[in-house]
Amino acid sequence: MDEHTENSMEDEMIGYARSERYNPDKISRISAHYTDILTNLGEDPNREGLLKTPERVAKALQYLCHGYDLKPAEILRSAMFKEDYSQMVVVKDIEVYSMCEHHMLPFFGKAHVAYIPNGHIVGLSKIPRVVDAYARRLQVQERLTNEIRDCIQETLEPAGVAVVIECKHLCMSMRGAQKQNSVTTTSAFTGAFIQEKTRAEFLRLITASLD
């Protein structure tokens, strides 16, 4: 791990606020590849509109995949509190933006996460940050769902964890099947959420409206 990445991780540990800082060596190496890609696509990388495109793409990819520099379990541990509360905690409609590892095209949608505390609660903002930490990597939706579930279960040790993710995949709508309106739903449960009654309550809460 280089010094820039270590400093970036230290900054993230303080407040987890993501700013656009880039590793210049990585930008240079990735940019060189994209110049070659443009040429192989039949474009002229020296024309005005494309002169800075390789660098822009390199920076975009480094930002879109910044989750590799984050430690999701430490995000949770930074705001764990002892609390005598044992009812379901639900954080729903968390925006998800990720990159399909098969075609490196985006998939996006919403995540719904719940846990049942067992002596500890966690700051509510940390749940979306954990989602981002795993989503901002090359992913498949199925693994993303399990990683979020497992991180919360192993770190907080709650009575149960539930994760449901609903996403649209551009690799499905822009190419291949070209089905623009399809949505992929994945789910993962532990502990109390394995029970039908508890799982049904969670599903009811994430589909209910407070209006």
C-alpha cells in the first residue's frame, strides 16, 4: 500500500467524508491504457474533445472504486454504543451506486438494512456508510448483499440482520438482454430474521409509507 493510500485511509477513519483525492501514479497508469482503448475503438485520442478523457476516466474509476480503501467494520466500531434496546432498527431507501465486475458498467438502486440490537446500537449514519464501502468496488449484487449482512452481524453481534437490495443493471438494459425496466432484488438474513414472522415485519416496514 502506498503512502497516498495510507493517508487517504487515515483521513477516512477520522470522519469518513469522501473528498476527491487521487493517486497521481495510478491516474497516469490508467490514463495510458485508456488512450490505447480510444485508439482501438477507432477514435483519435488527440482530438480536442478527447484530450483529457483518459485522465477523466482514470479519476472517475478511482473515485467509483474508493471502497477498497475503506474498512467497513471500523466504520461501525467508530460509533457503537451500549444501549438496552432490543427492537428492530431499520434504515431503508439507502442509495446504492456500484460497478458490475463482469462488464464494468454501473448498477444502482436502493438498499434496506435492519438489525435487532443485542446490547449495542450503532450510529445510524454508519449503516449507509458500510453500504457505500462495499458498493464502491467492482461487485455483483449477490455478494454485495452478503458482505453488508456479514459485516454488521460480525461487528455488532446483534440478534439478527436483514438486507434487501433492489437495483437496475446497465449491463442488462444497455446491452445483452436490453430490458430497460427490469429490477434485480437480492436478500440476506441472519438470526431472528430467519423466522418468518420477524422477516415479514421487516418486509412490511420497508414497503410501508409514513404519509
